[in-house]
Amino acid sequence: MKTQARFYHAGCPVCISAEQTVAGALDPARFDVEVVHLGQSTQRLVEAEAAGVQSVPALVIDQQVFHINHGADLSALK
């Protein structure tokens, strides 16, 4: 069974670079990666906050949040 991974971003250059580098590096045989663009899917901001995401880009695996660089605070996306 694959582990669910969610990569949250806002579409900024920092986020896109992190998506290509970090999310793209995850082994597809081990991880089912969902990319969530919070700039386009604002209804998922609540979900991201509940998962512990404070800024994007961020990767959530097994309820653990990995904040990658700093593109934007979630509060800026509201």
C-alpha cells in the first residue's frame, strides 16, 4: 500500500521549483503524491491548516509537515 503525500503550494516560482524538485523526487512506487494548488483551490486552505501547514510550499507525509523554503504564509492566501 502506498503512503499518501500531499504537496501544498500557491503557484509562486519558489513553490513550482519545490514541486518539481521535492515532490518529483518521491518514489511513485512508495508514495501517492497529490499536488494541491491553494491559489486555485482556496477551499482546501482549511484542510492544509488542519494538517499543520503554516506556509507553502509544504509537503505532508504521515501527518508530518515539511515546510520547504518559504514562498508564502497561509494567511496571505486567504
